[in-house]
Amino acid sequence: GNEPGAAALEMTIAGATRAIRRTGLVALAGADLGGVVHETGQRLQPGAVHLLRAGMTIAFPGIASDLPGCRAYLALPGGIDVREVLGSRSTSLIGSFGGIGGRPLAPGDRLRPTRTADAGLAGRHWPGPTGPPMPPEPAMSPVVIRVVDGPDLARLRGGAVDALAGAEWRASVRSDRMGIHLEGPALPVSTGELVSR
């Protein structure tokens, strides 16, 4: 029942452990990140509203199903109570504004709902994820990707493209919606900054 634009907590691949200070409702959507109530072992399935009691601890240890998706969303009644900045309640980590101090959540941060909700909504479900499960694939199997010349190719130092194409890379936990950060050998870099297109 939240309005469009209400703030929610986005979790990618895994999420934080949160202590519940007041009894209330949360709703989960998106990928199944293994949400669980530590004290009872109760699973917090996506696509449902859950009643959580004061004193409980919830955690999202990581992707727990073979359905597509790596992002989950935890919503509070009315949205998370944060200030609107530039017409949005989102957090810009690059710009360091919005959300709670323009930064990722840290120990001690409190997420408060903007309103209370009827406890009778607990247990409500909405249609589950659509689409087929992801095909089985060995864990951590290498994937070959294609590299396409861009408009700034001439600005790269000699050997950079060969070094990029000839190395094995690993997706970093620093990956975000802006792009996938790769970890691997150092590359010869160009001078000056490249304009984002």
C-alpha cells in the first residue's frame, strides 16, 4: 500500500543483519536473499508482508534460490522515513546525498516507517516472481565477455586492450547500478578523465 516514490531498502546479493526495536510490519520484494529471523528460524519469503516483533533479529545472508535476480527490497509501512532531496528519497552514494547522510547503512542506523500499518496485513502475499528459473551453472564458472571499441580507444596507452582481453577478471563486491567493478591485474591507464556518455 505504499505510494510510488516511498523509500525502501535495496539489498544486492546479500543484506545486513537488522535488530527489530519495535513490533511492526515489513514487506519483501525481489530476489530471495535467504531472509530469516534468527531467534525462530522463520524464513522471510519475498512477495509477502511479515510481522516482526521487538527483540527479533533478521538477516539476509545471500541468494537462496535459483530464480533470476540479485536485488531484494525491504519496505516499511509508508516507506522509510528519510528526507526528500531533489524530488527523491533515494540515496546517491556517488553524490553523497539522500537517504541517511548520503552513505551506505552503518551499524547503529535506525530505519523508521513513515506511518503505522494494520497488523492484520501480516501474511498477505502477492504474485510470485515470473519467468523461468536460471539454468544450472557451476559456481564461479568463468564467463567470456565481448569487448567493443569505444570512442575513447585512442586515449588508452599501448597494450591496455591486449592486457584487458588477456587476463582473468573477477566481479567485485564494489559493483553497483553504475557498473560492474572488475578485480584483476593493473592496466596501463590513459591520462585525464573520460567523459561519461
